Amino acid sequence: MQFNVAQLLKEPTGGTRKYEIDETLDDLDPELVIQEPITGKIKFTKIPQGILMVGKLRTLLEMNCSRCLEPFDLPVTIKLEEQFRPLLDLQTGAVLPQEEDADEATLIDQKNIVDLSEVVRQALLLVLPALPVCREDCLGLCAQCGQNLNEGTCDCPQEIVDPRWEALRTLLDSPEEDSEEES
């Protein structure tokens, strides 16, 4: 996702360029399994410090459900807003001073190319759910046998009592005669 912004950098503040995006980025990140091309619109605007990029992109990611461990497709939409600063002054070719904590992903290189790959990768990672589920009513796996409970029930006992509490079970199972004697 590279764009040459040399002409836009020469324009006065407020100049814009709009682009339709439809790109396949299979090698973006090993953690991201992108099922469909990344599509959407972005707009570059010339600002005094460089270029402001605003956009909205969509794609489909393959995830594994945190409950049943089955793969499923997750549609995601990312909103982007990033400021890019040039490394070189366009008129003189002199190296411009950069902030110490400047992110390399937001720098315009010596050839006036803006690469959005890292910005898109970071945005995709930020929208991923911490615990993805294939559907809200996913039943998950049986804790004893590992059966996917979405596909059917298992023969495991439903109530499992910790053996350390077994002695207290006798108190619960005893008849309520004790409570009648006290009254």
C-alpha cells in the first residue's frame, strides 16, 4: 500500500488526493489471516507539517473462537487518521529534523512514498477482540472430554464436585429434621 505524494507535497496547504483501496495484503502480519482484499477509501490532505491521511477500510479476518476453538470469519472495519512527515525538504533536499519518538511508519521516505502497510497492520491488530467468539451463544468445549458442545452433548456428568468438599455434601443431603427439632 504505497502512494507517491511528491506532487501533493508541492501543493499549498489543503490540497487533497482521494484513493479507492482494493488490495490483498497476505504478508501483512503472521497473526492476521486476511480472507478478503482490504477495501475502502482514503484521503490524503496537505498540511503544514506534511500529509494527513484519513480513511475507512474493511476486510474479513479468519479467527479461532476462544470458546470452541473452531475457525470463523470476522468482518472488521478500521478507521484511520494518521499524520505523515517528510524526511527531506522537497525544495532543498535537506534532511528535516525529526522528533525523537517519531514512528518510522509515519515518515515519508526520500522518494516521497507513503507506505500504509504498517499503519493498516496496527489498526487491524487494535480492532481484534481479546476473546473472539464465533457467535454469542457459543457453548464451547466440555471441560472433561473436550466435545464441542455446539455439535452435540457429551456423556460427562453435569455436576462435578471437588472431592475436598465431599464431606460437606452429607450435610446438604441430610433430611431437614434438625431444623424441625429446633422450632
